[in-house]
Amino acid sequence: LQLQASGGGLVQPGGSLRLSCAASGTIFSIDTMGWYCSAPGKQRELVASITSGANTYYADSVKGRFTISRDNAKNTVYLQMNSLKPEDTAVYYCMMNEVRGRATRVYWGQGTLVTVSS
């Protein structure tokens, strides 16, 4: 299973971006999908996640501004980012948790850079 993330770029404060991450290859069943971010000097942290049952989690810093969604038919997860702030600047990584029977495995995308600056 390979993950391909896209959608990052440079945006002004208050602007919007939509990140996408598509899985390809041999796919069994994907449970949780999520987005993490890594800012300079900081550890990678969870931004948002969505389970196969559509339960969502958001970090406090993005609640009300970001929306995570998934298209199971396309094995794709999205992150709609609105009202972006300079502190949202980071490399964003998608994550998918694949379930194969009793085993699970976490896969990561390559990261996409989001820069919020005027």
C-alpha cells in the first residue's frame, strides 16, 4: 500500500487549502485515516483523524477551521483547511491504518508542505 499526498502550497492568512491523500496498491481494509503535521522544531502531532465509522477527532487548534473526510470507494482522505493561520505552517503527513485480519499496519504519505504567509 502506498500513499500519495497532494494539495499543499503557499496561501495567505485567512485562506483555504484542501489536502488529499490517496492509497494505491493492494488494499485490504483501512480503518483510521488521519493527518499529522510537523512544524520546524516540533514533534509530529495529530491534526485530525476519521475512522471507518466516520468518527472524527480534531486537535483543539484546528477545531472549527479544518474538516476531515474520506471517500472509501477511492481510498482517499481529505483535509479541508479554512481560515488558515501562520501557525498552521508545517509539513502535513497523511496516515492510514490498514487492517488485515488480526494484524494492523500504519502507512504514511510523503508529506506536503503548507505555508501560510502574507
